[in-house]
Amino acid sequence: MILRLRPDIDPHHQQALLDDLQRWGFTVTTLTRGGQPVLAVNGQGMPADLVAEIVRYSGIEAIVTPSQPYRLAARASRPQGTIVRVGDVAIGGHEPVIIAGPCTVENREQLLRTAEAVREAGASVLRGGAFKPRTSPYSFQGLGQRGLELLWEARERTGLPIVTEVLDTEQVDLVAKYADILQIGSRNMMNFALLQKVAATGKPVLLKRGFAATIEEWLLAAEYLLAGGNDQVILCERGVRSFEPATRFMLDLNAVPLVRQLSHLPVIVDPSHGTGRRELVPPMSLAAIAAGAHGLLVEVHVEPDAALVDGRQSIDPATLTSIVRRVRALSELAQELVTA
């Protein structure tokens, strides 16, 4: 059962309700950071007399029981949507957020040049991989902690918050020390132990869809984060595996409007992994925003052809500048059409 509280609820009334629910033997998950306060009551069922008692509490807007198995992530739990805040950046609002940077931190010069370039292009968040999961054990695996230190330096220099991937539970504390947003990659979407530990950090989480995952499986993975008390979750559509070899993956833009109907969590799109071809990144970026995405995750390198990882799908800073300009124009036009 989900208790949707009024946004202006008196904190004392909220605490009194929470105390009573716990006194009655229920476990309660509280979500308050991303928007309207939500209490998820977990138990074997609530007697009718207790439901009647709860209804009388001041500050309750609605009692809902979402039909989906991902009840905390369901749109009904927070109809107005969730905003994920990272410093001055708000993900989930009307303005699309551009997250950009290299797939992998290669060295200090490469990262700092790219970080300054993406800031100048208009990106709001810097991405970069310190630990890289690779299909081949012989491929470049990233710089590890040194990569995190370089990302920290790039943030200090540019002012951009940073997002980087965490691969396993043993890395969580280390990565959380440096990163503003923790990324769960496609391969780890259903690593439930990792999801639980990342949720416990309280830091914003970027959850990529598994390349063979259904939308329900994706949202249930998000549910692990929410059930851990962390509602600062960003969903990222990055393409699914198909029979077509012409592109790296099939970028499933159907998922964007559908997930926005099903869930209150913000959803962004990664056109770089979704296509694997840099010439397709600009049109699919625009298509993603037109479909309703709250932002983009784009791979950018100052010398894409020399990139150690994923150079074929990386764009240069000039292309990013063009994408940012057109995305913002498209977003403004979409808002005018909605309000007209």
C-alpha cells in the first residue's frame, strides 16, 4: 500500500504517521527527496479498521495500490513525477539535460580537454568511465582509482557534476567518494546485491536498461533502488539487442513515452550505445527528445578516431554543440505546442 502525502504536509504529522505505522508492526519505506512525499507500507495486509484510522491523518492526499509489481516506481505513486537533483542540475523537469564525455578516462590531458569542451558545448554533467566492463579480458579496462581522481579534478576545473560506472559491490564506497551520480551499466542491471548497496549510498543513480531486458524487468531493477529508500533514480534507455547487425543495438524509443506513462522516474536516452555509429547520434538525439526523453547521455571525445574505447560511436565537441543547440530548440518548440 502506498500513502501519497500532500507536498505541504507538516513534518510533525508525517513523523506521527510513520511512528504509528511502525508501532502497528509495519515496515515503511519513505521517499521524500525527488518530489511528493511517499510512504510505502510493507506487510501482510492492513485491516479495514486501521485503513480507516489512517485516512483520518492530516496530510494524506491518497492511498493507492499500484497494479504493477514495481509499486514504488509506478506513476500512480507520484503522478507529478520525480526530479533528480545534482547540485544545480535538475533531471526530470522541462529542460533536457545533456550528459556528455568520453566513454573511458584514458589520461589526464584527454579527460580535461574533453571536459572543458563539453562544458563549452552546453553539457550539464560530465560522464567518464574509470572502471570499464569489457567483453574481452584483453581490452582496456580503465584506469581505476586514478581515473576517479582525474574525474574529480575535471569537476573541480569545470564545475560539472560527474557520473561514472560502478561494477561491483566492493567498488561502491570508493566510487561514491568521487562521483556525484553512480551509473549501473547494462550488464549489471539485474545485479541485485549491487543495486541494494548503491541505493544505500543515497547518491543519485543512473540505471541503464539491460540490452536483453524487458521494460518490466528494467522497472523492477529500479524498484530495488527505491525499496532501498533512494528515489534519486534516472532511467537510461541505451538500446536492446536485435537481429540487425547494421547498428550496434536497436535504440528502443518506444520505451521512452511508455516508461513515462508507467513510471514517475525521469528517463534519458543514450544514442551512442544505442546506435554504435557517430553519424546516427545527432538524429537519434533529436528523436529521443521528440519522444519525451528528459535528456541525453552522449559519448564525446576530442579525437574520436584515436579513442581507446568506442571511438566509432563517439562524436567530437563541435557535433555536441550542434546537438545541444538543436535539442534545446526542439524542446522549446515542444513546450509551446503543449501549452498552445
